[in-house]
Amino acid sequence: MKKSKTLIKGKMGVAVAFFILLYTCFVGIDLVFEYIVVLENVPDIAIRIVVGILSFLFLFKLILIALVVQTVVYFVCKSYHHQTIDKSALADHLEAVYLGEYVPLRKDVQLGDTHA
């Protein structure tokens, strides 16, 4: 915890603003869902179903955006404090985690070399 506090020290205002904005969006989606779908303030079932589906999609998209924002804030803070980012370790970690259909690029690829 101490290391993360020192890492975010110079960008605390920006990080707090991002997370307050994300939290406000979470609360907004929750309130719309609760008011229309849960409390049944709208009598038409079709509208409630559409609002429920849209709330789910917006929440899903917001969670993905929040994950990206957290990662970007982390790397910006590391860059701000002139700490090195071990790109080879990061690439190895991502390669180990996402093994699916990922095929690593050949190391000898040159710009303009288009032969397979």
C-alpha cells in the first residue's frame, strides 16, 4: 500500500477525478435500472426489458472502460516517477495468460518485407 501511495503521489487529483467520474456513471446506471426495472414505475413490460438490457450493456462497457483507465493510470504514474516498465516481463505475462489463437510475430520482420 505504501508503494502505491508513493506511485500515485503526483497524479492524485487526476486519478481521483477519473474514479469519481466512473463511480458517478455506475450510480447513474444503477439508479435508472432500479427506478424503471426494479420498482416498476413504468407499466409497459417491453420498455422495462429494453431498459434492463441497455443497463446491462452500459454497465458491461463501463466495467471494461474502468479496467482500461486503471491500467493507464498505473502506467502514467510509473512514467511520471521515471520508473522503468519491464516490457519483456509484461509481454511474457500477457503471452502466458492469453494463449488462445495468439501467434507471436517473427523477430526478423522488416518494414516492407511482405513475404509469408
